Amino acid sequence: MNKILKLMTAVILIATIGTFSACKKTFDNPPGAADPAIVANTSLKTLKAMHTTAGAYDVITSDIIISGIVVADDKSGNFYKQLFIEDSTGGLQIMLDANSLYGTYPVGRKVFIKCKGLCISDYNGTMQLGVKATVAGSPSLEAIPGNLISQYVVGGSLNNPVVPHVVTIAQLTTNMQDKYLGTLIQLDGFAFANLNATYSDTSAYKSTVNLDIKNCANQTIIVRTSAYSNFAAQKVAQGRGTIYAIYTTFGNTKQLIIRDTADVKFKDPYACALPLGTLLFEDFEGQTTTTAFPYTITTIPGWFNGAQAASELWTSRIFSNNKYAYMSGFGTTQSTVTTWLVTKGVALTGTTKTLSFKTIQGFYLTTAPGGTPVPADLKVLISTNYTGTGNPWAAGVVWTDLTSQALLSPGSTTSSFPSGFTNSGNINLNAYSGTVYVAFRYEGADLAGTASDKTSAWEVDDVKITGL
């Protein structure tokens, strides 16, 4: 009898397990928070219009209620004790004296704010909502105290859509009432001017850092990042593309604050599209550079960089946020230093074809000022039968010397470098057709113990070929 009971029990247990296994019930996620029974009676635009004098402290004395969607929180650490909210009329910075606000008020959550007793002011032109206080005997706008936040701020529904406003720099003003101030905006076609930078300060000083981004029309705007952000040490995005950011101002300076690196969608090639009639343009801005030895070898797709004599190659350098190609035979101890930098092939078109570039000849003297001139030669050459592969000095490759047609940097007799680049002028290429290659050939010498050194440095920038 016991054996029968045990058998029946086992059968029932197996059947039960099978029933649960076959059910495969899918449980719904818990619903998001609902909006409270509160009605906003004032738009952000109307509230901000109450603050008309920069630096004033306008305490709100009426029963104003605003609402908006959180478009930026403190999750990455780039915003500290603050949120930015938006409604259909504008955006506003909300100052809250609490940490980890994103846990309660994440991006996409709707919030309602009872404004009576709060104060609206600005920090160098960017509007803020907080409380008026006296600090060191002077009025100040401070964050709403943590124990009072729930008295003023009520959370509503979650996961509301957050869509940036697609704008141009020209649409952004520094007027305190600008409709885009405090909102999430989108700019297209931008890239970081300095590709070697990290987003912020990684030193012990923890300083907030401003970095320029620029578009192909040479319009520039600042991206401002806190050293306490969790991405401060990351290298900036290396391409070009779209950026999302909260638009703020500091006086007359326009500035952007990203929420995290996902807002930087710079995935397109760094180089700008060439204008009509421009067949080649290289400003070396896409190159990685260092400010101290060892310097980075200039590497551009389709270009050749190689040493015919000695071993020095063209390197990429940066000075005053401008990048260029650099070559010097100094320190090689070689009797002959010959190095080529050759463009990719350019198919000439148009009836008026020209070449132009800029140069600086540095360290023209052994000492500055005074000393013995030690100029190296820079030759500008063109070839119609080089194929772009192999050594450009190989047998059978024909190069025509264009140097006499170009205005080159004379160097400086009073300092290590001239004050600026020398424009070559337009070199006529109408005698050439088909695909051409242009070479910059450095010719120097630095044999120890001789007086025949040729070690001056040559810098080349803004190489351009046009056909109109």
C-alpha cells in the first residue's frame, strides 16, 4: 500500500511540474508612476518672463505651478544637485540640494513644481529656480533644501519622450529669455577641435574644462565638462557628427553641457566635404598630435611619408590649436636627410587648376637672435606617372620641380620661428592633366663636426588643389 501511495504521489508531482513548465506565463512589468492630481497653471516661458533683470532675485509669491519633463539629470556627475526640465515653451534649471536625483527624477519623468516661496534668478544669464538665501551677508540663490524637496517637487509619469531641438548656432542667442536656454538641443556636423583632449581635467585640481567643437563653416561653440563627471578621463570622440546637449550661457559665451558621452554621436569621418571646385584639401586637423617627444608620424590615407636618406619622417604637430606637418633633420647626425611627403592622387578637372599651401621655416639660425643660418631645402614637386604606391624616388618616376613658382617661408633672423605661415600663392597647374601627385621633399644635413649643416625645420599646412 505504501508503495502504491508513493507511486501515485510521484505521478502527481511530475504532472504538476509539467503543468507549470507548459504554462510559460509572461508577467507584465509594473506600470510606471501616474501623474498626480495637480494641474500646472503657468508655462516655463511665463515663469521665466518674471525675471527680467540679470542678477536679481525674484521671489514667487503667488500659487504658481509649473510642470515639465526632465531632460537632464545627475546620473553621470556632469550635473550636480540640479535637473533641467522642459515644457513646450522652454527649459529651466531646477536646483535641488540632494544627490542621486536620477533615482527619483530620471530623464523622461514628468515633474510638477509648486513655486510659491521659491525664487527665480540666473547665473550669468542661465535661469535657475531655487530658494533665496543670505550667504556671507549677501543675497544668493541656493538649492531647495533636501528635506523640503517633496514639499515643492512632485514626481509624475515616467518614460516620457525626450526629443532634442534641432538648431544651428545662429539660432542660439545669449538673451536671458532665449527659448532654447536650458533645453536639450541638437547640433549637426560638428567635431572636437582638439582630438588629443580628454573631456575634462584628470589632475588633482579637478577643474571644469571648456573644449571647442567646430563645424565645416568654422563656427565654434564650447562643450563644458565637470572634472567630477564619470567620463572626465575619456578621450573625446574622434569623428564628426551630431551632439545633444543642454544649452547654457556664461555672459556672452554660448556653451553646451552633455549628459554623458552617448550624447556625442561623432561617428562620421572627421574631414569636411570639399567645396565645389576643391579637388584636394588637407589641413592636418584630423591627425593625432602630441606636444612633446615622441611625436606622431603623419599618416593620411592615400598619402606617402617616407625617408629616402636617413630615417626621419614628417610628423604631425600642434601649436595654438593649429595642426600641421613638420620635418627637421636636426639631431640625425646624417650627412644627407631626404624625406618625402606625397599627396594622394588628384584627378585634375576644370580649366583653371591651381596648387596652394602654407609654410613656416623654423630654427633658421643656430641661435636666436644672431647665429649662423642653417636653412634646409623644401622642394615642391609634381608627378603624372607616380602611381601612389612604392617609393616616389624609384627609377622611372618623373617629378617636375615647382618650387620656384611658390613663395616659401624665409625663416626668421630674430627668433626661432616667424610669427606666422607664408602663403605660397596660387601655383598654376594648367599644364598638367589626368591624375597628379604633389610632393614636399625635405632636403637637409646634420653631419657631426662639420659646418655644412642644413637643419632648419619646415612646417606645411593647408595643402589645396582646385579646378574651376
